[in-house]
Amino acid sequence: MPALGLGAPSWHGETEALALQHKGNRMKQYKIFQDSSGNREAVKQGWSWPAFFFSFIWAFAKKQWVLGVAFIIGALVFGSIVGAVGAVGGGEGPDALINIASIVISIVFGMNGNSWREKNLVARGYEQTDTVTAASPEDAVAMHSQAAGAER
């Protein structure tokens, strides 16, 4: 049996959290949502890199069908209008406009992705049950599950 020194941690989870921080994994704030079947989802607070980089693909992956379809239809309509104007006027203006619009849309998705996801979960019958600090969504759900089990 190992001897416990003065600097020994009193709780194993604390040690893991400190180790994760030292490895470069920063802890993040997550809202935990739970449905009536007990399924849990963790939503990170703040900026969403996956939504920024993958926009409509991210929306479909997170079961936000209306957002994904609206993005595709909007992109097709916008592209058609800009393409028609570009065919008449020519030049590089239409290409620049499409590039700027793409960047703006990516930023809007990154800024709003997680709050859109929260609203979608609530619309699907989930309720926010907790807010936890964890290194990943999986860790956040596990922490909440352990805490919920300890309360019983």
C-alpha cells in the first residue's frame, strides 16, 4: 500500500482534471440537457468550431434539419442570383461577393451554433438539468451521470 504524503490528492477526479489542464486541454463550460428517456446531451458554451467549419453538415449531424435545409436553399438562391448578375456584368465582383458571404455565414454559424443547438434540444423535449465544467462533452455527461447517481 503506497504511503500518502502531504501533497497527495484527496480526490482522484481532481488529479485527472489537473492532469488534463497540464496536457493543454482546457476545461470548458457545458450545459447538460436530458430528455424523458434519460438521454443526456452536453452543449459547450460559446463559440462552436464545428459549426464554423462545417455549417450545414454540422446542422444535419446535430439533427437541425430546418437549419441545414434553409442553408442549402439560401446558398442555391444566392449563388444563382450572383451568378446571373456575374454573367451580365462579368469581372471578379461576384466571386468576391460569394467569398465574403461564405466567411460571414461561417462566423454566424460559429457564434450561434451552440445556442441554436440548445434551442433545438429543448424543442425535441430535452430540459436543461445542469451546467458543468469539463474537458469534453463526453466528460461533462459522465460527470453529470456520476453526480446524478450519487444523489440517489
